[in-house]
Amino acid sequence: MTAPTVQSMTVRAHQHETLDGLAWRQLGSTAGHVEATLAANPGLARLAADLPEGQAVRLVKAPEPERAMVYLWD
């Protein structure tokens, strides 16, 4: 099994935008993306609640979690 590739892009924040709002606007979801973005951007956690307008953020798209297949009749 190969390791999943991490996709990232640099985006700029709108006025009074939060990090989870930015993730939702760009990726349509926040699950795992906010945590991966915080890990990729040291010091961003201090600004995450109210990003300055125009703040560049390296937004990381987290890989989909692996789900075990459940068979009802085995």
C-alpha cells in the first residue's frame, strides 16, 4: 500500500475569517483539514480565530480516512 499524497495550496483569508471558515470555503469540509493546516503552518494557531485580511495560509487537504469494510454475512 502506498502512502497517500498530501495536497496543499496557498490561499488568502477574507476579512474577519476564521481558519475553519477558510477551510470550508475552499474545500467544502473542515474534517481533518484544519488540523493538517495547523501542523503545516507554525504559529498560525495564534491567528486562527480571526485571520487578518490577506493572510496567506498554506491550506492542506487531509487524506480521506481509511474505513474498514463491514460485511453483514460472513
